[in-house]
Amino acid sequence: MYHTLQFVLCLVSIFLQAKAATVKRVSVDLGKNVTIKCPLNNSRDVMWEREGREPGRNTKMTVLESGSMFLATVDRSDSGIYSCIRENDVKDIRGKVNVTVRTPPPPLVVSIKCSTILVLVLWQVIGTGGYPISYFGAQYRPAFINTSWIPISPNHIMPSSRQIEVYSLRPNTTYEFRMWATNQLGKSPVTYVLATTKAQYTEEGADQFDTRWWAAAVGIVMGALVLLGLGTCLLLCRECQRPSVEDEPEIIELLPNIILNPGFEGPSRFDDITPDENSNNGTLTRLNNNTVVQPQDL
């Protein structure tokens, strides 16, 4: 019986140590009050301390009669691990609680990439403060002038965005930009950045360009065009001076006959033969194939 009781007590001790080794997590909004119960059972007579600080340094921490810890009006510095231990406990079994204070987001890390009339605003998110970011806000204005801030459209930038472009700026002008993030507890601290747009012409060597080279190039091109026009006019004049087709009627008339009838040779010497006394007809007959047929004797 004695050994059984000892075994049960050992199991209970192991269970309590395992439970104490598990860190309990508690979240609380900034500026709120919170009461945290000690994870140990039967923890009415307990002591609380903040890990990493000497006892008594945290004036906000109050131990209630129930053994729970009470924190009033918490702020960012109250986040941390708190541990409780029974008084006069030689086993030094501790229950741990990780307290997280939810706050608005921390400041953004903002950088600017400038062009002549356009800038690219980029930012990095360090943390969300415990709640998801609802949206980002951004504004700009000319620097060193007390003028109104100009919102960067859209007014509520999507929480997944990490860059945005700003158009219609003046070249070689310094602008001031500011950005912040917002969650359900409020806005983060505002981040301010100065940036100067580039000059109108910033290409290397552009200011050293000699306009005389440009004038010479234009002159060469214009001269080439004039020479090309004169050559075209000369060719047209030569074409106009060639003899027309009407000046060579005989050539035009004979050419088809020679092509269609290779044996055609124009008027033949047989056409003018004088009839003799034996011929009944002094006219020779010419067939289509240019064969001359003598007239029959009567």
C-alpha cells in the first residue's frame, strides 16, 4: 500500500512538472487590464516574477488573493514571460505565462526610387502588432514648404501591396513622403522620407553634344535627296525624247507577218511578170504557202 501511494505521488509530480513546463500564452490589447491565473494547481499561495527582471521592478504587477496576477493598463513593455511558484516549495516547480500585448503596427521601413516626373515608393513591414494590417496610407508634398499633404491614390492601399507609383511630379524637385500602416487598434507611427526627382536631362554626355554635328548630318541627308531628285528628272527627260511608235509604221506592220508567217518576205518579184503570147492569164496565182502556180495554157 505504501509503495502504491508513493508511485501515485510520483506520477502526479511528473504530471505537474510537465504541465508547468508548458508555456501558457495570453494576449491583451494595448491599454487594457488583464488577470492571469497561475498554471499550477492549488496555487493560492504563490509568488510571481517577470523573467529577465529583478523582483519588485515591475510595479504594475499585483498578486491577488486567489494567486492570480493582475496587470493594469498594459503597454508594449509589459510583453514578456511571467512565472509563478508556490511559496516555500523546495522542488522549484514553476508555471510560465507568455504575455503578448497587441498594439498598432510598428513603423514601416520606406524607400524611394526617383525618376524625372515619377517616383516609386517601396516599404517593408516589420510586424503587424498582433492584428492583421487593414490598409496602408501614404501622402506627399513639396519639401520645405508648409503646404497641405496630397493623398497618394488609393487612400487605402491594400495590405498585400509593398510599392506604389506617384506620377506628375516636377523634375529636379525635392518632395517629402510619409507612410503608415493601420490595424484594428489604430495607426502605426508615421515614417517620413525625403526624395529629389531627377533633372530633365540626366543622360551622361548629353550636355556636351555639339549641334554642329547635327547640322552637318541634316545637310548630308538633304544633299542626297536633292541628287536623287535630279537623277530622276534626267531619266524622265530621256524617256520623253525617244521616238514614238508612230514613226515606224512599216516595222510595226511587217513584224506580225514575219512572226505568224516565217516565209513571208513582202512583195515578190513574180508579181510584176509580163504575160507572154502563150499565156491565157498574165497574173500568177499565189497560194497561202507562197507557192506560185502558173496559169494553164488554153
